[in-house]
Amino acid sequence: MKAVIYARYSSDNQREESIEGQLRECQAFAEKNDITVLNSYIDRAYSAKSDDRPAFQKMIKDSGKKLFDVIIVWKLDRFARNRYDSAHYKAMLRKNNVKVMSATEIISNDPTGILLESVLEGMAEYYSADLAEKVIRGMTENVLKGLFNGGTIPFGYVIDKDKHFQIDPIKAPIVVEIFKRYSEGETMKELADYYSAKGIKSSRGGAITINFITNLLKNRRYIGEYRFREVVTPGAIPSIIDDELFNKVQKKMAKNKRAPARHKAKEEMYLLSTKLFCGSCEALMRVKVVETKQVRPIVITSAPQQRTKKGVAENL
């Protein structure tokens, strides 16, 4: 038989060495069973809870070329960690006369093997769901204790050795300055341009953009509020901005967000331009919508323009 090996790890906790170990055991299994390995498909840092894995999808597609008979995996949970994906893709592989074999799990080809394979796939899905629940529970506990949960550190904070938020003495004053300047009338674009010109960088080392300023002004961590999913813990981290300034900025942002729509509503609108003609002289007409206090706007027609449908200038 001809085979390919599929290897995968799902997070940064597993390293390149885990891939090498999977390949080594799969290769040993192939040699023991007189199977020729043609190729390897490897997904690094991809979870088997999803089928959105580049190498995996390429392997499924390549199975239709009839180049190999077997896919060898270290364990069945490398192939999939939910029963639907496992059944779906194994059905596709069966149509191409390709089967999946585990290098470390002994599964016979009789009805007992079918039952054992189902149990192993169910256990893999259970493990995945249980792990996700434990991770969420752990992250919730971190929020309640004010501990950093990972990800990008908010601009203006540093994380100490005990995973607590601490105020950054260099960047925190910039946060305060941005809030004050915006509350006093400067626009987000002006702020982004100003701090970019000064060479200030975001927490990730990127440029200061309007999007950065927007997210910074909305970030409730600056008033000490720590949130994860539905859990909100006020005062869990040191505050940089007082509530009064923060609320003032939120109201100003909401007002500025609505302002363009109000301005647009007051503008004169000319509808059906180049489409409406006078019934008597065939001159082009305009429909002007006038803003009034009535429920519905009054629609009036202006005097015909100087150009007519026939191209003859008329003035009524």
C-alpha cells in the first residue's frame, strides 16, 4: 500500500518537536506494515475542532487523484476532534478508496473496530469540549482576580511578574493626554496625525491610526473595568482615566458619530436629475426635497433648466 502521513498540533504549547515525534511514529508504523510513505501533510498551530486547515484540505483534495491508499495519523484526534467532520471526511475518502489508520491505536477491521473507533472519536470530542470549558473557567477566574489573560497588552499598561496590570509611567500620560485633547475638541484624525508625527507606536509596534485612537477612547480598562465574556469586574485593574472624563468622551464620540447624518439630512436633495421632463416644453426638471416641521416633506418642482430634451434652450 501507498500512504501519506498527516500530522498536526493545535497551539503554541506544542512545538515543532511534537510534529517530529508524530512523523517518526507514523513512519515506524508504515515500515512495520510494509506501507510505502509518499508524502506528509502538516498543519502547525491548527485546531482539529475545525476543518479549516490548509494541509488537511489539500490532503482531502489530493485523495481524489488516486495516488495513495492510506492516511496514517499518530492518533485519530489528529485527523478530527468532532464526530461530524470525522464522519464527513472519512466518507469522502472512502469514495476515493482511501482509509485512515492510527499509528498508536490498535483498531481491527471487524465490527469491534467500528465501535472502538467511534468511542475514540467521541472521547476526542469530549476532551476538546472539556478543555475549552476549563480554559474559559480559568480565564474567568483571572478576570475576577485582575490577572492578565494574554493577548495584546493595552497601551498604557505593563504586566508584572505576577501577571497583574500595572500603569506604564511612560505611556499612561499619553493616554490621559489623548482623552483630554479629544474632549476639548480635537478630532481623531488630528490626534492620530499628531502622535504618528511624534513617533509614538502602538502596543504591537504599529503606527498610531484613527482606528487605534477610536479603540483607545472606548477601552473601559482605563477606568479599571475588566471584562471577559459576561463577567465584568470594576476596579480589577489600576485606572488611568477618571469616570468623569471617560463618560464625557463617550458622549462626545456618540454625538460626533450622529453629526454627519444630521448634516446630510439638512442638505438639499435633487432627485430624478436628468430623468424628469416638463410635459409642456420637454425641459429637464428637478425635484427638490425641503426639510419642514411636517411629518412628510413638501416636494416642489423648480423652474425648468435651460437645457431641454431636444437640446433647444427654453426659458419659461
